Amino acid sequence: MGIIMNQGLSLKPVGKNEWVFSYPKSYDEAHDYFIGGLEELESGSFKKAVAKFKQTLKIFPQHIDALHHLSILADNDSEAKKLNNNALEIGQSVFPIKFDMQHDKLEWEWLENRPFLRAYEFKALFLLETDQDEALKCFLQMLKWNPNDNQGVREIVADIYVKDERWNDMLSLAEKYHSDVTPSIGYGEALSYFKKGNMEKATKKLKSCIKYTPLCARILLKERPKKPKSTMPGYITSGGPDQAYEFWKTQGQAKAWQDEKVKQWLKENI
């Protein structure tokens, strides 16, 4: 599917260092078909959804969200990556020269920015399977664009830092998101203090984590925990066994958590 540029899509400033995607009138007509595609997708009619998304692109070829959803529904990874690249190229093609990748924002709160941010996350998740370093760069870029991190990529960043034993980076991330109660951030912070020899802060943070998510601490002591049945497929229960299992999958298997001294520390505080 070729990319057709200059259809009216643009990126406009809405404040100091803040930008939002802007769409022409033709976008509204196309978007009706896109909404229809989402409805078909929700009902499980995937072929009809694909047809709706393709019709969306016939009317407005720069519809990033239509391309993103087609990439999700693609038959294979190659086609999915191609569609994802198309979506991102369209978005990046309207970045003005003065857009500062290090300091300018593309906040999630602006609905118009969400399609591009969703597509960018999809790219990062693809990379995570083959090139962790490049994936990390993408996730960190997303945190610069949208510091509030409505997509939760900070948890993936925390998992990478723990796996790579980047304790200073993990602590900096935890400081930035100091009110975060997710296991990846909280337990990652506690482990970082432990590995840096600050036992007072390590234990204080660990006890705080255990207070809210005790199952996450307990699962770290298991070698091969069984995947629990989900009460609501597609959702994670805060503090539940499904959250603990996901935490074990993404961070709990890291070498640092397998350290016998770390396990003893966990046992003493559970």
C-alpha cells in the first residue's frame, strides 16, 4: 500500500513545546468508515473490519489509525511491519523542521495524537522481540513526547533496566514516576537499592510493594509458577494472581531476582 502525502495532515503548535496533529475536512468522512471498522472488530467480524479500514484509506490515505489497525490485523509480521512503517512515515512526514525530538511534546491527552503514539508503540513492541536496544530508544522517546505515559511503556523500560542491571537508570525512572504503584517500577526500585547496597531504602521500598502487591513478591520465589485463569480476558486485576504472573514473566525471571541473597531478603520480608 503506497503512501500518499500532502492530503492536509499537519502538526501544529498548541503551546510552548507542545504539538497536536491536525486533520482536514476529508478526515471526518473517512473517520465514519473507521468507526464502522472498530465496531466490526469488536463484534469479531475481522474481514468486514479490514474492508472498512481500507475504505477509510481510500477517502483519506493519511489515516494513521486505519493503517495501525490494519497492521494489527495483518496476516503475517512482514505485512504488519510494512503497514506500521507506512503509518509512522505519514506521521513523521509532517513533523516540522523546528520540532525538537528531545523537548517537544505529543501529549496523549490530545485525541488527535493518539493514533501516531499507538503506532509508535506497536513499532517498539515489534523491535522488542529482535532488538532490545532499539526498542528501548523508542520507548524512551515516547516518554519524552508524553511524560504522563498513558500507555504504560515505563513498565517495559523498568523491566529492561532490571534485566540489564542498570540500577542507576532504574532509580532515575522510579524517581520520575515516584507515585507509580505498578510492580515493575516498585519492585525494580527496591531491587536497585538492594544491588547498590542501600539496604534501608531497599527494604523500606520492598515492604511498601508487598503491602499493595504481596503476590508479586511471593511469585518471585517460585521457579515455574502456573498461569492463573483470568476472570476477565484482556484485563489485569490489580493485586491479583494474573498481575503477579505477568510481572514474573516480564521481570521476575531476570538474573538479578534469581540471586540467592535477593531471595533470602524476600523471604525475610514477606
